[in-house]
Amino acid sequence: MATSTGHEWLIIAPDFPDSLQKRLNVRQTHLENLQKDPESFWLWGGAFLDEPSKEGETPKMKGSAMLVWANSKEEVLKRLKNDVYVTGEVWDFEKLQIFPFKSALRKAL
């Protein structure tokens, strides 16, 4: 569990239009890099979709939603600026939204 010195931050990171192939090209690197962060940083995360995914089809991803544990919004921004989804022009960093958050409920997958 996260320490009491930080806070939860809800992040909405929309993709650039027509960036699905870019996302797919760097997705494995993105996922591998998440493992390099402190275990307490990522609380949950995933892609939000244009429509529900269908069996056997690539989901039509439009962006990402995440919950992280950090001391400040600046700490969150610093981490996200270096993400391959930003440097690879998947997430539209200018449209990123970050909100202080307070979980009422979280369940494991």
C-alpha cells in the first residue's frame, strides 16, 4: 500500500487522432517501462475505448485512464513526460488532465 505522504492522482490521457498504430507499435515498451517505476506509483490503469471491444479484434483505443500515487502533480507530470506514449506521440500531452483523487473503493482484477 502507498505511504501516507503522497496522494492519489487521476489521469486522463487522450490519444492523438489516428494514433492507434503508433500506440500498438510502442505498447510493449510502454508496459515494460511501467515495471521500472516504484511499486506504489501505479494503482491502476488502462485504455479507454471508442466502443466495447469485440472478440478477436484490436480494441479501438482512444486514450488512457490511470490512478497513481505521488507527492505532487509535478511529480506525475515529470513521469508522464518521459513515457513512450508521450515521446512516441500517442498521448496528446497538451490535453492531459490530472486531478487530485480520493478512492472510495478499489478492487483487484
